[in-house]
Amino acid sequence: MTRRRQPGQRLPAPAAPEPSPLPVPEPDDEVDHLICVLRDQLRRTDAFVTSAEKELVESWGVGGDDGGEGEYEDDDDGIQRRRMRVEYLVEAGKLAVREAQYTGEQLAAELAAQRRDA
């Protein structure tokens, strides 16, 4: 027999997938270091966006057979909490994209400096 959730019991938040750590480059190679940082920032961005997408699907019942909201979201607090979580994930994703853009600019500047020196 399966256990049923009691009314008022909250479900745990889904955990974002943890990517495997990237290898750390040698400290003297700035380009390799910036590329690793850029990859890490893009992976973080992908994790935030994927989590936000999952929250949207669960919150608004997209793809469910009943066409409505989930059974555990029949109160306004649950809906508001999910919307705030989506807002947080989207904002974190935007910040991660900005960090990746900044790192990309640093990488371009470093490559331009190396070309001038060569």
C-alpha cells in the first residue's frame, strides 16, 4: 500500500542537478582558467533555467492529465511560494548570464593581448 500525503504536508523542493566539477587548469595559463570559469558559469545558468522551467511546468500543470494545478497547490500560499521560487531562479539565471558575459569579455581581452605579444 502506498503512503498518501496528509493535508497541509509540503513536498520537498526538487534539487537542481549537480554538474561534475571541472578540472582546475595550471595557474599560469590565464586563457585556460577563463575558459573553465566561463564553462562553469554557463553550467550554473543552465541549471537555474532548467529548474525554473521545471517549476513552471509543475506550478501551472503543463503536461498533466487533469489540466489544472497540482493537488498539493490548492491554497494561495503554495501558488505564491512557487511563483516566488520561479522568480528567484530566473533572476539567478540572469545574473549567471551576466557573469558569463563578463568572463567572455575577459577571455577576449586576454586572447587579444596574447596575439599582440606574439
